[in-house]
Amino acid sequence: MSAESLFATDLDRTMIFSRNGFGDAEAAALECVEYYEGEPLSYMTVTAIAALRGLAAIAPVIPTTTRTIEQFQRITLPGAPWRYAITSNGGNILVDGIPDPAWRVAIDDQVNASGATLAEVGAELRSRVDDSWVTKYREADELFCYLVVHPDLVPAGFLAEWDAWCRANGWSASQQGRKIYTMPDAVCKSLAVADVRRRLVESGELSAVATLFTAGDGALDAEMLKAADAAIRPRHGELEELNFTAPNLTITTSSGILAGEEILGWFHAAAERTTVPA
């Protein structure tokens, strides 16, 4: 029987959390879901782990992340294996863990046709920064670039000025914590989610009138949240700082890692509401 609901969720600071994102969670039982260079990096509460695993057993869930493919594959995310996952902010769709080359070619063609190239953007960005406040410049999956910065040392007005240059050239810029992302307009989570939805409907795994539920905490999640039938964001992160809201949006009561639990509870309640009785 075709599923009546579809869930797409951001990962970092929405589902999984590093220690500096825990918030008020001293009493919560936690489990590490990602190690980096042998050290624990990202966690979920034990309750959230069970909830995500349970949700994936009853409805299609699409992990949807700005992480690169390699960074996504480091996570032991409960509910795996994933029929579909979205990485690189929508630049790659993984089908049973394998990147879809046709999707990537289409994305590359759109980026090349719509504005500046990554090489041009990277050169312009590097000309505007220095190591007094930038610790790293990185390019991700040959799609976009980001800076790792000391947030307190970023020059006043830098982000707005850089974003203005980007928008005139088919890109945009946003900051999430210590990272400033520079993203082509064609690379967008909501577009990738829409394509996965189309595939699931065509395969019969998802009803054509299924309800889409999404979650995320950053500016790069905003379009995905607005495109959903109903969406939820945590009471922390970039969207909280921007006081982002929308008619279809719920905001958690909790912040930090406990917001991940609350989001999954909201997802489960949504799944129950949309389930068609046998």
C-alpha cells in the first residue's frame, strides 16, 4: 500500500547534535551516532534514536543535509538503510546509498547556465577574507564552498555584502554557526525533495496526495520548510535568530538536543494523523 506521508529532515542541529549544541540536556540519555578521526562527534538522545528508527519503519524518511556524501556516510543514522538520501544541500541524491549521476549532471548544467562558476565564486570570496577571522576555506563535492570562521571576529557587514555580490551572480550566502556557506541557486534541498517525492509516487511507494512534512534549523532549510504541507523547526539555530516563521510552521518548545526528540514526536503524531485505516 502506498504511504500517505513523506518526511524530509535536516540532520545537524535538527536530528543530530555535537556537544556544543546539546543545550539543557544534562538528564538525557545520549548515544554517539558519528565518530570523526576516532573521536565522538555527533549524538542523539536514546529516545530520539528509537523514534527515528520507528518512523522510518512506517513511512518514507529522507535524510536531507548540506553535508557532503563522505560526511553523511560517517553518520550511523537510525533507520538506515535509506532508499533515498539528499546530500550536498540537494546537489546529490543517493539512491540506496549510490549517487544518482543523472541528477548530478542536471544540477551541474543548471549551475553552469545560471551564474558564476564555483572557481569564479571561490576566487572572489578568497579575495575578500583573511586568516585573522577565517580558519578554513573548503569546496564541497565540487558544488559549493564555505568558510570556517571565528564568529565573533567576522567583520561587520561582511555577510550582507558578500550575499549581495552572490545574488547578482546566481548564488547566495548564509551563516550557520562557525560556517559561512556560499551556495548556487540551483542547489536547493526543496528541489531535491520534490524530485524524490516524484520518484516515490511513480514507483507506487507513495500516494500522489501524500502529505509532506519537513524539519530544519538553518537558512538553507527555509525553502524546504515553506514547500511542505506542514513543517517544524527547533527553537535554536539560524532560523531562530532570523525569527523565521511561515503559516505552515511549528516551532518547538525545546531547544538543543531535546528539540530533536520533540521534532520526532511531532513527526510521529503527523504520521498517525495521515495513516489511512486498513
